[in-house]
Amino acid sequence: MNKNQNQNLYQFPDSMNPVGTCGDTSIGKTYALLAATLVVFAIAFVYGMHSIFAYQHPFILRIGSFALIFGVEYACKRSSPFAVPLVFLLAGDMGMLMGAATSQIWLAAFPQGW
């Protein structure tokens, strides 16, 4: 009996099975975490485009970003449960920074709109 007999017909032997096992593996969980952080980033990006705080205090957001980066690194080294919430806070902080910067660039490029 061949050990690769239960594989898909359109798949090379000894390759990864792309169908049906993505959610149970660590790569599936990684992509789910990435998608969730991108949603948080997008919401913070839109908020940062319209927030007065993001325009008036960009250095506070930058200092917060560096603090969150070090916090994520420290929490990951200690296997702390606070690592994932810190990643979401970092995504939100970066979204606010990028939203404010993109809005400023947009206004400089198109002062009277389209």
C-alpha cells in the first residue's frame, strides 16, 4: 500500500495538503491572527484620519509604538497571555499613525480635493 494514496490527484507526492487542514494548523491560526490585526489596523487607520489627537500628538503615538513593540517582545519571551492583546494595541497604534500621515499627504497633494 502506498502511503500517498489518500492525497489529492492534483498534488505532488510529499507536498503539503492545501485543502481542509488550514484551520487546524499553526499556519491557519497565524493567518487568522493576521486577518484580525489587519481589521484592527483598518479601523484605527480610518479613526486616525479623522482624529484630532493623531494630528496633534504624533510623537506620543510613536513613543507608544516603541513601548508596545518592546512589550510584545517581552511578553513573547515570557510566554505571557498579554502578548496577543499587545499585538492588537500595536496594530491600532500603527493604524492611527498611518491614518494621520496618509491624510496629511493626501491633503498636501490635493488641497482642493479631486
